[in-house]
Amino acid sequence: MAIHHFEPTVYHTAIGAHEPVLHIKSSDTVFTTTVDNAGYDATDTQVTPGGNPQTGPFYIDTAEPGDTLVVRFDKLLPNRKIGRTATVVAPNVLDPHYVASEMLEADRAEWHVDVEAWTATLISPETQLGNLTLPLEPMVGCFGVAPPRGQAISTATSSTHGGNMDYRGFKEGVTVYLPVFVSGALFHLGDGHAVQGDGEIVGTGIEISFDVQFTVEVIKEKSINLPRAENEEYILTAGNARPLDQAVQHATTELLRWLGELGLEKRAAHILLGQTVEYDMGNVFDPAYTMVCKIKKSILRDIGIWDTD
């Protein structure tokens, strides 16, 4: 196991088989930084064009197609005091007649981010909200590995490789699992949010640059179809597609596959999910939507198929 400190100078707004910025090994830990969605760094200086610029890619030695890349988000911490959000709910999340009659002029809101107080406070524009203060919930909106078939996929969207899922559950302490499609996996990450509601319905969270620490592992000859994750309470799968019902289908199918891999026979898995499944909405703003399907680990322990903690 090695520890790497990496300072990025190049960023990508598509996830693909770019030249690696660093070679690392399974079980290595990386300390690095990300810029915000508009390319602004910790000094609030724009250092790269916007569009969810990604730090990376990181080449993980021994990772080959058909393996699974495991990434644990050890630290996700805003590293400046100003964050920005959009202010208008996206038209595709609203009834068309409301959009036509009520649509507001789009602008930006600014928030003071205080990591010592662990709060984000609205400072502009002036509204009835006053200086609304929210607790921080740092999360990474966009991350993934190089997609299959030589694709480079815009960081505006998501697919089997991960990408711009904007799921508020991808936060510090979470372990994610990604299918490997190319040698080295080529892991990218960026698009940090200090706070974000479900769905990213205004098209942003509180966008901000991050200090990041992550640790990787490679599971050899273990193939998965879609991003998976676990936290202290749940295992979960992410379906990335449009329309939303297709995202639900992908996420649910992947969780059934995972339960089968844990040793649960098919009929039992279907009965179990029917009464215990939970769904979270990830991104419903971008070209592909994200739906998360999850089940509590405590239920899996009760039926004897989860004992890895």
C-alpha cells in the first residue's frame, strides 16, 4: 500500500481513455483536489473550462476488463468559502403549463461555506429566505471509469461507467464499485457539492472545489454491470438512463443480480425486494437520469447472506 499526493494541472470534461495522470496500485490511497463544475479551484480562480471538469484519470495497475474497481471515498471536503448554485427548477421537472406561465429568469446564488461550523449560508440574492443556513452534506456528483468501446462520454451525463449521477448518497465513507472496461480502469472524479437536494433539480448543488482522499482496490475476475455502492446501512445500485422508468429497471435488475451473488435464490430475492426495497432519486436534470435501488444490510444479516462487516 502506498500513499500518493497528486496536484492536478489537467482536467477533462469527458470520461474516457485519456492519458493517465498517475499510476497507482490496488490498496493505494490518493490525496488530491477537484475544481468546481465551472472549473474554479480552491482560490476561486478559473483554471480550466467548465462542464464538470474531472481530476484524473488514475491508472490502477492490474485492473483489466472484466474486473471490478473498488473506490472508497475517505475524505470529501470543501476547500474554499464560496459556493454557487442555480436558482430555477429545471423545466423538465415541472408541468409544461407552469413553465410557460411562471418561469423565472435564471441567475446564480452564492453561499458562504464554513467547514468549521459545518454550514452553508445563503448570501445572495436577497429573498424571503434571508440568510438561510443549511448543514453541509459534501458529496461528489461525477465520477467513473473509462467507458467501453473506446467511448469518451461527456461529464454532463452518465451510463454503465458511472459519470454525472449527482446522487447525494455518494459521500464521505461510502465505498463504490465500478465495472472495468479498459486496462487500468482509468478512474476520474470531480463535481463536488457542499449540499444538494435529491435530483439536482435546479441543475446544480452548492458547487465548490474539494480536497479529496480516496483508496482503491481491484477485485479480479469479478464482473458487474452498473455502479454499485455500500455505506454503513445499505447496499445500493445506480441505474443511469432516460426515461426514468428505464433507470429504475437498470437499478432494480442490478440489485437482484447482487443478491444472487450473495447466495439468495431468485424467488426469495424477488419476494424480499418486493417488501423491503427503497429507492432514491439521483439526477433528473441531465441527459441520463439516475435512480438508486437499495436495501438495508440489517435485513441481509437477518436472512444470513451479509456478514462482511
